[in-house]
Amino acid sequence: MRLGFLIGFLIGAGIASLISSSEAPEPGEATVSHGGAGLIDKLKRQAEEARAAAREASEEKQAEMLHDWEQTRHSSN
């Protein structure tokens, strides 16, 4: 299960990276072409998006497992 979370995190980070690189910066968003501050903010945002994607995948898997368990419980009665 931990391996699944790790894989989900890595996939989410990759997707977030692709999405953020293809989007243009918002009008109010400051961009830093040189320096670490912009890079750190971008990495933090990507990590947050990856965590959200992993959390969503985890919730979907839990719902699926609960559904399977309910079906098994009802079929055994």
C-alpha cells in the first residue's frame, strides 16, 4: 500500500509538472526568472498538487474497497 502511495505521489508530481509548465502565469502571479525563490515556490506548489492527487486516488481506492466489502458482506448473508 505504501508503494502505491509513493507511485501515486510520483505520478501526481509528474502530471503537476506537465500542467504547470504548459500553463501561462496568471496576471497577478510574480515570476522570478533568476533565483531560487521562484523555483522553491514552484516545487512547493507541485508537491501540494501531487499530495492532493495522491489523496484523491487513495480516497477512490478506499471507496472501491468499501464497495467490494459491502458486496461480499451482502452476498454471504
